[in-house]
Amino acid sequence: MAGIDAKDQLRELGSTLEGIEQVLDLPAMHRDIAELREQSADPELWSDQERAQAVTRRLSYLESEVGRVESLRQRLEDVTTLYEMADEMDDADTRVEADTELENLHKSVQQLEVRTLMRGEYDAREALVTINAQAGGVDAADWALQLQRMYLRWAERHGYPTEVYETSYAEEAGIKSTTFSVKAPYAYGTLRGEHGTHRLVRISPFDSQARRQTSFAGLDVVPVVEQSDHVEIDESELRVDVYRSSGPGGQGVNTTDSAVRITHLPSGIVVSCQNERSQLQNKASAMNVLQAKLLERKRQEEKEAMSALRGEGTSSWGTQIRNYVLHPYQIVKDLRTGVEVGNPSSVLDGDLDEFIEAEIRWMRQQEQENA
């Protein structure tokens, strides 16, 4: 916002914040909070642990969102007061302090504004993430494991609960695949732009000649299904296999055949779950994952059919979206938004917000252009 008078910047930020408050509908959020607090105070709620956790997660999220907006409104008032003090006292130090706070406030408002761009049918849902090692052999398996850690660290940074349903470990190192959920409102809307192929370039730690290796891993993000969703699944079209859960290197983590793998024969979709001790619990979790993937498949088919009727081309899922280069130089660059960061270590440790915010804006722009 350089080159713009501070008073103009304050007016612009105030206008933007008012627009955000209108889109978020703060009065409705306050009503939802009051209702959820009443529900959480009911002892009967905790007889259904899954519903109780959903209620408390939603309540925590809404309280955080409202607090975030109200905090920004207070900061806007505070920085306005700082500028008034600087003018009254003709104090350069106070003006520098106000300029710094104004810049920080501008960034915070921009970050919150991204939330208002998530208006898709399923954007408010929790997310189900699947990572698969692709081309690159053992390096690709190791890369898939790094990606899993990166997204789990990103969720941890934001205080979002996660649950790993299944991890298939590779023989030498890394993983073949993994599926986990991010249990936070708008997790799908936030992460859906991460769907695609992620490319890593580095000196391979598994190559005795220390040659540069390029490896790939695919990320699939789908919304978690809810009771209102209708996904018809014919039990006769499923093949259910049970097996013994295992960890890295074949280490047994369960002494019974409790892990479950479900194959949906018509689509070829295969899902697994091994995180529970009970075979029935694992089957229920695996069915939830299958429903989510079938729902997303149905949504994509409908989208492609509409695009075909309009004569539009559709971009295929799984295209390369981001490069992570560790050698001969260090950079992470998004191929769609152009955002690049020269510190791959921080990105791989879960510092993804700059990429995610840019892609949400980019996707919104694409949707508007194709509307």
C-alpha cells in the first residue's frame, strides 16, 4: 500500500473489513455460537462422542473467527489513534510505530479476506487428503512421506485436529500412500487448491553416486461427506479384504486382522483403514472415505458434463502444480500463481499459507472468468 496516504489506507481497510463482516454475517455467527454453547452444555450430548466432538470443533472455530474479526476491528481503531497521537505530538517515533502496525494490519485483513472467497458448495466441509508416491522410485516414496509431514505440520500450526486413517509403507523408505482427515471447518475450501502433482528436485540420499533426482507425489483432496449427502453404494459392488495392520519395516502394530481394504469394483477406487483396533470401526471409517471419494467423483463428472455442454475444455486432475527444488538452488514455486519462496525448509515444515492464500484467490478468479 506504499504511496497511499495513511488516512486513505485506514479508510480502505475499514471498508474492506466492513465487507468481510457482511459476507461472514457476524450476527448469524453469534447466534450459532449461542446455540452451540447451549448444546455443549447438555450432558446428553456426550453420549454421542462423534457428534459432541463435531459440536465443540464448530464452536471453537466460530469463536475463533468472531474473535479474529473483532480483534482486527480493535486494531484498526488502535492504529487510527496512534496516527492521531503522532500528529498531535509531531512524534516521528510514534508515526513509525503506526506505519508498522498499519502494514501488519493490512496483511492480517488480506488473510481474513481470503476466507470470504471460499463460496463453493463443499468449501465449508472438513477435508480428506490422500497422498500417493508416483514416479521416482524410493525417492518418490520418501517424498510422499515428507508431504504427509508437511500437511500435518501445517494443520498443527493452525490447531486443526487430524486423523490418519491409513499409511502404506514402502519397503526401503518412505510411504506408498496415506489418507488422513483435517477436521476443521473450511478445511476443504482451504486445501482443495493443493490437489495435484508435487515435484521434488534434489540430490538423492539413496543414490551412492549422489546424483540429482526428480520425483513426484500426487495429492488428492476431497470434502468429507455429511448425512445430507446421497451416495448410492451397492454392497454387491464392493470387495472387502481384511489384513493385519503393520508399521514401518513390517513391525506389527496389531495382533489381529483388523485392517480393512474396500475396493469399489465399478470405479476401481480402493480405500483402506488401519488406525482402529476394531475391524468394524476400520470398515466404518473406510466406508466414509469411499463415500467421500465417490461424492467427489460424481461432482467432477457433473462439472465435466456441464463444461462439455458449454463447449469448454476441462483441466485434468493430477496435473503438476508446484516445484520444490533443493539442488542446484533452493526454491519452491507454484506453477499457477507464480508465488515462490526461497526457503524450502520452512515450507516443508508446514509454512504453506502464502501458497494457499494465493491459490484460493487464483481459483476464485478462474471461477469468475468461467461463470
